[in-house]
Amino acid sequence: MVQQLEGSGRGKVEAAAWDNELKLWQLQGSLRAPAAAAAGGLSQPVALGTFKALVMADSLTGLPDSAGYVKLHGVDPTVDNAVRRIQEAVSDPVFTLMVAFDTPLAIPFDGATVRRSLDKSQCWVGITTPDYAQELLQEFPLHVQGQYNPQTKSYLEGLTTVLYQQFQRLMEPLTGQALPQPAHLHAQRWGRGFIQRPLGVPCLAAPRQRLVACGDFCLGSSVEDAWLSGRAAADEIAAALLL
């Protein structure tokens, strides 16, 4: 979860505490000021504000071993039970690679659609299959010795090299020549890339403490599923605010 703070850069939410007297959520986290963001660092933990409701719209917020985990304090069992259910959804990890060239590749095949653009550059995005992602996880794991493995600069550099080699292997036979030097390369690991077995409910809710969780882990990864889950969460929050 990321909270945008006026004039202060961005804050990463790391904990949320329910104030039973004020009936408000108090968020704690690390503030990323513009200067710190440029250096890739976060400041010391700070208060990120109080809110009438809490919406957890990413499964990582409910997974203790993930970089996006949000620790909850002062909650009743209904909240614990709702958030714990996020862990029941089964997903497949995937890796992606973005490759941009200054000039378009001369590839005469009809398996892709290129929309008309005045920009002479060209950008490709590759997504691994779940099977190949499992192979990559042997070299670029999600966890090391039971601990979350962050995507450090060296981790991403190694991953980018491997994925770009595969991109070259697939594309160069189509162009009939070596690919030009990329203008931009970026790889990314998505630990919960595609939901394989969602929970089968539109959202998870704890109305008394005005908390909902929604996202692909509820109904699935399609745009339609996302809309239905978000709409259900909005309805739950609207009803809870009227209690």
C-alpha cells in the first residue's frame, strides 16, 4: 500500500492500528521524500494519517512474508479471519521483461498488433509462462532460507540478462539478424502474478472495524473480476460508514 502525502513524496504503509475510541484507522509506515526516492531509500517510520476505513486492495498486504505486508493492531477476530483468508488464494508467479528499441524491429508476422504511432521507437513486453517462471525461481527465488528475497539491483540485473537472452533467442530468427542495442531494459518479478485458484467471493469484509480486502485473489485476474471485487468492497465500506 502506498499513501500519497501532499508535498511530502510517498509513504509506504507498513502497519495499521484501529483506535476503538475514535473509530479510526491510524497508519504507520516509511516516508519516501523526493530526495530519498531518488536515492532509492526510505526514511524512519512515521505516522501516515488517520482514516475512517481501510481497503486492502493487494494480496501482498495480507501476506506476512511479502514486501507489501501491512501489520494490523487492535483488531478483533473478524478482521484477523478476513485478512487470513487472503493467504488461501493460490497463485502462479511470473516474470516480465520490458525491451525498448530506438527503431522498430522488421518482423513480418501477424501474431502481434502494433497501433499507429508517430514515435519511431518501439517497446516490447514479454511475460513468462508459469512453467518457465518455476525454472527461473531456481536461480531467482522468492525466498532464501525462509526469508523474503527482495528484488535488489543485482537481482534484477541478473534476471534482466537471462530474460533478454531468451528474448533474443525468440526474436532474432524472425528478424534474420542480430537485434539492435536496446534503449531500455527492465525486468520484474511478480510473486503472485496470476491467481490460479481465487477465493470465490467478491470481497472480504469486517464491517465493525470498517475494513475490506478486494482484488484478483477474490474472484480472479480478469478486468471484469477486478471491477466486481472493487464494487463489492465499495458497497461494504459505504454500508459500514452508515452503521
